[in-house]
Amino acid sequence: MRRVAAILALAIVYAVPARAQSLPSRLSDDDFWRLVNDLSEPGGYFRSDNFVSNETTFQHVIPELVKSHPSGGVYLGVGPDQNFTYIVALRPRLSIVTDIRRQNMIEHLMYKAVIELSPTRADFLTLLFSRPRPAGIADTTSAAALLQAYVAAPSDSIAYRKNLAAIREQLVNRHKFTLTADDLSSLAYVYEAFFEGGPELTYSFSVGRQGRAGYFGRRMPTYAELMAEADALGTHRSYLASEENYRVLRELETNNLIVPIVGDFAGEKAIRAVGTYLKQHNATVTAFYTSNVEQYLFQQADDWKHFFANVATLPLDARSTFIRAVFNYMGFRDPVSGAPGPRSTTMLSPILDVLKAVDDGKVLTYTDVIQLSTAPVPAPSQQR
């Protein structure tokens, strides 16, 4: 792993190149779309659509992240909208979400359009699910109550067709993003899932099939349930937890500062291209949310080695942190009470520590990565 060590040394020493420009406070539409295309690789395959997350504990690490990470860095992530909750908490200057599926990039563009067209949380949910605004909700309504009101609201097929046209108009005509015919078909496919599934949409949902499906014998959390989750201290932190959180997210989207790209974590281009861009702009990675992608990389020959070599090219410092989801941790048992726990546990580890362990030959399996990670103990109300 000497190659990783050499790359890591260069990443640290040259994280701030000569004549680097700082990150802009806003990206123009042209610059945003150029980044999407310049940083991306050809799309790849994953076995499911991943319209929403299946990780109920993803907020648990936020208190530790906020305590140890100042705002203003760069956030990297993968997958759908759980990234928004981390982004709202960390307040980065720029966020880049990388996923092997081009459909995930299209889903983020759908979210971008919906958020830009929606001044409030209620406007957002009305447009996202094509359901009328329920009576009796207010700016102070909790996320749980807000989502349950939309669960009870009827879907509107006429509004769905009108809303899909408005989303396309926002992306293609207002922003001038050059989406292909396949991209527009993917956009319709994703938006149909949110229409059909509504706030009860799950990770395992399939377009055209009503209801929820189990996965490995265990029910998936719904979008509504994920928005009502809390951190390890019991504080609700989702991007829909308050109007303030939503406004933070909306400002970032309207300033084109959440950039979705297509890339393989073990690929030859995307992550390295992100690193080059960040170094050119005197920026450092604050956090890198990997979900459980590393688990799959360890199942695919040397892909895990390629991934960590790619990460070593990013501008990092001692506070740069991996956020990862570990499934079946402790055999579904809570580490304190021993009671059956959630099917995934969100954990943290300093990126530089992991890269050093890789270089020292101390990482050979996915279990080694888990052992370099720590998880917060949730408050009693969060233990299940």
C-alpha cells in the first residue's frame, strides 16, 4: 500500500495549491452543470432504486459532528436525501453527492427543482407528493405531525402531471440543464415513485406496486418515519424538522451549492476529479458520508483499495471524518441494553486514521474498517 501512502502525503502537503481560489458563495447555472458533467463518470449498476434511505440511525452522529466540525468546509456524500440532513447540520460551503447510479443524480435534480419551487416545508411536500396541503398545519408543526397529515391527504393525478411539467420546466428551461431523453424518462420514473408511494415511500418500493415490501424479513422505514427520527440525544434534526432547517437547505439549492454527480467510489475519475477541484479552490473535506458502500467494495476484489487510494487524493485534515452505516452491527442488539436494535448503526471515524491503517496493512477486511469506527450511545428514548 505504498502507493496510498505517497498519495496521502501529497494530499496533505499540497491540499492548498498555489494561487488557489476560494469556493464561490454561489455557482452559476453554467458552472453547476459543468461541474456535474466534468466530475462525473458513466453510470453504473446497483441492485435497487434507493429512492429513500433505509437507515434509521443516520441522525445519531450529528451532535458529535457539529461539536467537532466547524461550518464552512466541504461535505461529500452518497445516495438520496439523507444527505440533506447532514448538510443542514454541518452548513458546508459546498456539497457534492456521488453515486454510481445516474438515476440518483436525476433524483437530486428533481429535489433541487421541488425545493426551489417551494418556499415552505408544506409547499415542498405538496409538490413532492402531489397531495393538497392539509388543513391545520403551521410553520411550527413538527415533522412527524406534518408528514402524518400528508399521509392522510389524497394523491392528485391531475396535480401530478402539472407538477412533473413544472419540474421539467425548472430544470430544462429555467436552468438550461441539457438533460437527455433518457434523463427525462428517469425523472418521470423517480417522480412517479414519490407520487405512488407518497410519504410512505420506502427503500424497497417499486414503481407500479402499491404498498411496502419487506427486505430480508424486516420492514423498511418510510419517508415519513425517517423525517421524524432524532439524533442520539433525542433532538429532531431532519431537514424538515423546522422551517429554519428547510430554509438553510433551500438557500443552498438555489445557490447551486449541492452538486450531484455520477461516479464509482472505486473508479478512476470521479473522486479524484472532486479532489482536484477542491484543491484548486482551497477547500477541505469536512465529512464524507459513505452509507455502507464500503461493505460492497470489500466484496469486489480490490475495489476497496482503489477507493481508499481515491480518498487519499482529497484535501483532508485531522477533522475530516467518515460517516458510515454498518448493517447488522452487534447482531441487531443494542450495545447497552442488549435489546434488539435497528438494522443499521451509524458510525464515525477520522479519514486520516483509516488511510494510515490501510497503508500500515491493518485493514484487510470490512470488519477492520468497522473496528476503526465509533458509534454514539443513543438516549434511552432512542433505544429500541
